[in-house]
Amino acid sequence: MKPRGPVMEEERVPYTMFVATDLIDADPETLNSYFAHMPAYRARVRTLDWGQAKAAAEGIGEIGCHTRTHARLSQISGDPARLTDEIAGARAIIERHVGQTCDSFAWPYGTASDIDAAGRAAIADAGFTSNFSAVRGAVQPGTTDVMNIPRHQLEFHWPLHELMVWARGFREP
């Protein structure tokens, strides 16, 4: 039997997990160093592994790209080689491990100041067909810019009851 997510899969809610590839299967020291400055993640963090990512992609989930190292694109846009590695390099890693095309991207931190024209161009150049912010909002078919889609994100440290509220529609129409 294929492993299933305890909430999104059981509730049949399509989802995209945006992954920073260098944090998948990372050793505890790397994870502790990365999450040390984030109060919400002070407890030991266990990240997704590639087997779980592949299983999600084979279900109703999609694995999307969130760079290699969760880099703030506006801070690295002056280094085209690094920008390409963070974006196109991460896409190649995902596709190799998951065995499916990775079409969706979400820029780390998700605010307007976290991305610039160079970052947007690198995302398009890498072949992504959608790009997500971290700004909540309604998606309007035929109107929403597919390279600037609002995102309703879930965090893995949220209590199960909060996740259930989101999975069941958060009382949205």
C-alpha cells in the first residue's frame, strides 16, 4: 500500500509541497543550523525525504520547487550562476528524485521584496509554468497572473486541528 498523507490525501485536497532540495535528507547538524534562527522551529525538525516526496507526487500531491537552499532571490540576483543553480538546479534535482516534471515554483519568504526582475526571469528561463508568492488571496480563473499566484500555505509545525481547518476549506466559498 502506498503511504498517504494523514490529512490532505485522506480529505482528497490537492496540494503542492514546495521543497528546498538541499534540506531534504539533510543531516541533523545542517537542519539545526538552518532552523536555529526560526522560533517556530526550535524543536527538532524532521524534513521530508525523497521517498515521501515521490509518494506524494504519485498521489494527489505535487512537488514544487522552493530553491536548493531556501535562498532569498532578491539577495542573490546579482550572482546569475547562483540564481540559476538555486532555481534550475533545484528543478533538475526534484525531477531526478521524483520522476515527474516539476512545473510549479514558490519563491522563498514570498513577499514582493523577496523577488526581483532577475529572479522572475530565472524562474521563467528554468521552464516553470507557475510561480507562487506567500501572500494570501483569491485566485481568479483567467485573471490571476500564473507567475504571481497567491498561496495559502500550511506549516508542518501546525497542530493537527489547524491543518484540518485548512484541509476542509477554512470556511471559504
